[in-house]
Amino acid sequence: MKLSPENLQKLCSIAISAAKKAGELISSYSNQEILVKNKAGGTSLASQVVTKVDIKSQAIILEELNPTLKTYDLALLTEESTDDKSRFEKDYFWCIDPLDGTLPFTEQKSGYAISIALVAKEGTPQIGVVYDPLTKTLYHSIKGQGVFRNNEKWELNKIDNTFTFVCDRSFKSHSKFEQIIKELKAFVNKKGWNKFEIISHGGAAMNAIWVLEKAPACYFKLPKNTQGGGSLWDYAATACVFKEIGASATNIHGEKLDLNRKDSTFMNHQGVVYSSDIMTSDFIQKLF
């Protein structure tokens, strides 16, 4: 079943409603002390933490989205449930992170969000919805229909003279961190950008969004042999947003993100590169 532009608009509206309802729940816990549990995940702490808020947020989202599974013959992949592999059988699947950035959420810092995507079986995102409950900012995109910020058409602003490097907190202890920063700063100076800033406390969805909000900017995760590097649900929604706004979201080699990986949900096999412009993306790829 091929979804029409009208189908995608309807499904996007449902996803937006789900994200906002989940955002209300998350906000109600924002000033409370939250019990953190550990789950099976990647090698970083951020991939292992889970709270009751993650679970409750997922339940709210699925209450909204579950009826669409039958109506539109969709599969489902969500962080807090077992992958039933139906994403390999149906033409499209929902790809959901009910609380991306659980770690900053428990620390009462910015950088957490709800991320909902609809992805075609071949791995192309069709819908991307990201909702920041802290600022109540909604980002959404539909393939071929553009990007919207709080329901207004959003264009990429690249006139800032400050270059922002967004990274995971774990990357600051990476053996290549200092060398990469040195080379990035040299690149920034060559381009005539006057300042260099680092953001290193957010989850993957908001890290990607900050690349657009703070352009010129970039965010990347290197490939590694161990499981981790974020999962499909960390990147699917923002990949759609980046495509529609004209920014770059690729793997570390500049190729299409593998958003329906066959053997795992993790993205450590190819890494990810998010950049507000092609020049920066090309430079990062040459680093590795």
C-alpha cells in the first residue's frame, strides 16, 4: 500500500497530537525526582537509562498511533518495546522514541524530546515529528512537503558567525576528541566564522535540531565495533527534517542513513553525520 500525500498529512497530524500529549505528561514530571533504572542497551550510559516516564510516554503515543496500524497497514518499532521485525514485512513503520534524552531529563537539563517518524521499508523517512516539551517547540516534516516549526514554514538560517559543534557527552572522553576539535577550529577559522562553541548534554533528537537552530553547526557519531551509536528511533524523525530543510544527514561516508537496519536497531555500524551545510559535512567525512 503506497501512502498518498493526503495519507501522510493525516498520519503526521496524528503523530503531532501524540507527541504533544506525551509532552504534557513529560512536563508534569519535569521538576520531580525520577527513579532511574537500567536496561539492555549500548555501551554508553545514555543508551541504558530508562524511567517510568519513558514507559508512560510510550503508552500515550501508542494510544494515538495504534489505530493507524490496521487502517494503513503499518508496522511499529518503538524504543521501550521488543522489535517484532514487522518493519521488514510492511511497506511503512512507525519509529518512536517516547523520551529521547532521558539522561538530561533526569538531570532537569534541556536536550530531551519526543521523536516520532514514519519510515518506508527501504529506510526512507516519510514523516518526522520532534517535540521539545521544555520549550514547547514542535518541529515536523513530511517528505516532499517541507519543514515546519510550530506550524510555520521553517527555513534554515546560516548567517550566524558562531560555529556550534554538538556532541554526546561521552565523546568528550574519546581518544580523538582533542584532535578533532583542533581540526574543526581550523576549518571554522578558514570559513570566516568568528566563534566556536560546544554543546554536549543533549539527546540525539535535540542534538540534531540544535544543528539547525544554531547553524552553522554539525553533530556526528563515529562508527564503532560495539553496540550503540544511537538507534533507528534516535535519527529517523530528524533525518526527515534535515532532508526537507535542505541540510545534510548521512552516515560517516556521506551515504544514506541505514534507517531500517536488518541485523540490529543500533547505528554504530556506519555512524551518523548531521550538518547544516554540505561544506561542513564534506569536511567531517574527510576527517575519517
